[in-house]
Amino acid sequence: ADPDDDLPATVAEAATSGQIIAHFQPQLCCNSGRITGFEALARWQHPTRGLLAPASFMPGMSEADHSALTLRILRQALAALKHWDQAGHDVPTVSLNISNCALADPGFAASLLWELDRQEVSPSRLVLEVLESVGPISSSSAARRNLARLSAAGCLLDLDDFGTGYASLDAIRQFGVHRIKIDRSFVMGCDCDPAQQRMILAILALAERLGIDTLAEGVETREEHSFLAQIGCDQVQGYVIARPMPLEETLAFLQDQE
Ligand code: G
Ligand code: G
Ligand code: MN
Ligand code: NA
């Protein structure tokens, strides 16, 4: 028999059998030096191939897979919040990546809100990271309704990979974006490259005008971190703070921070 016969055929099956797990990467406030939240990042703990990153299993996913995966990650993210609360850590938010595919599912907002309600977690502790290309996707009425409903319920909206898309201003105008995540490609080398600095300064000025928080992602060096803090970027996320880690490791990390 094929040794692969017993393996899950789809990501949805893997999710159901508990093989899709969330890792968590911290986000740090530059002013206070405190952790403001964690981003949940999906990993497939594959029985034979080891720990797989999304790039190796997300591309072929069906719409049903997207919904199953998001719900699975949401449940783990809410469990993580409770875990941190119970340990006495003040971690205000947890962030989920929301694919355009999931957003196009008409029942998406309802199932998220139902889960929050069931677990008695305030929607204001959940950040939804949508890609900047949410502009074009919002021409789908289902996506627009989902975003409007989640936002009205109090969920926070982050624009992920900011600067790499082209519909950001439209999305900001339509959906009340809470924070922009400045894409890693702008952050790389920003402590010494004047071209990078001009871009970041322009993005910060735009965000300030619009009253939106800023987070720089992919911050890898102390020099980048202190430059970003100095020019007024609100928050940072990246290897210089910590790599994405399993839930068990977040407690020791939080303890070290305090
Ligand atoms: O470490 P990293 O390999 O985790 O993530 C790679 C990409 O996969 C990123 O663009 C990230 O936004 C995306 N990603 C990670 N987790 C999820 C998830 O749960 N849902 C969706 N839709 N995308 C995710
Ligand atoms: O698209 P999104 O921003 O959700 O993807 C986040 C991705 O960036 C994840 O794959 C995560 O593991 C990765 N990541 C997080 N911090 C860093 C970093 O400091 N450097 C690099 N190269 N990647 C990072
Ligand atoms: Mn993200
Ligand atoms: Na991003």
C-alpha cells in the first residue's frame, strides 16, 4: 500500500485532525516597550514532512480549506488570549491573517463572531489582517459585507503588507483601518538607506494625517528598531524581537519581557 494513504488529503482534513497549529509572533510598542499583541501564523505539523510554512500548503487551497483553516487558527488564537490572561500578562490583542478567499465566503463574519461570542472574547481583542488588495476584493459584495459587519462588531482591521498593493487609500476610506503594517521590503536596511527612509517617513506622515497606527514588520536588526522608534513608528514586529513561536514558548517570552 502507498505509505501516504493514511495522510490527510486536504488542508481541511489536516485542520480537523489537529495538524494545523498556530505559531505566535509578538508585536512591540516602541514607546512603552510593551508587547501589544501577537500575530497568529499557521503551520502544518505534517506527520512525515515536518513543520510546513503556509507558502508550501496555502497556494493550492480551496475556499472550504480557507474557511476551515481560519476557524482553526481563530480557536487557537482565542485559547492563547485566555492563556495569557490567566497567567496575568496584559496582551491586548491577537491578529489573524484573513485571505481574500475567506472574506468572499458570505458566512465568514457570522462564523467568526459566533466563535467570539461562544468563547466570550470581546471582538476588540481580535485584529484582522487583510491584504492591501482588499480594495479590488471589496468589489465583491460578500467581502464588503463581511468587513463592514466585523468592523461594526468592534474587530480591528490591519492592512498587511502595506505599500505593496495599490488600493490602500480606498480600503482605508471604506473600512476604518486601525493600523497599517509597513511591508518588510521598506523596512530592510532603513537605518542606513536614505531611499528606504524617505518611503517610511512618507508612510508615517500619511498614517498620522489619517489617524492610523503604524507597525513596521520584518524588523531584523537593533539599528532598524531604534531608527523606527526614533522617527515615530508606533510598533515593530520581526526577528529582532522574536521569531514566530509555539504557544508554550510565549509564556517564557512574556515573562522575560517584564
Ligand atoms: O511565516 P510566514 O511563513 O508565517 O507566513 C507566510 C505567509 O502566510 C504570510 O503572508 C502570512 O500572512 C500567511 N499566513 C500565515 N498564516 C496564515 C493564516 O492563518 N491564514 C492566511 N490566510 N494566511 C496566513
Ligand atoms: O504577509 P505577512 O506579513 O502576514 O507575513 C509574515 C511573514 O513574515 C511570516 O512568514 C513571518 O514568519 C515572516 N517574518 C516575521 N518576522 C520576520 C523578519 O524579521 N524577517 C523576515 N525575513 N521574515 C519575517
Ligand atoms: Mn500578516
Ligand atoms: Na505582512
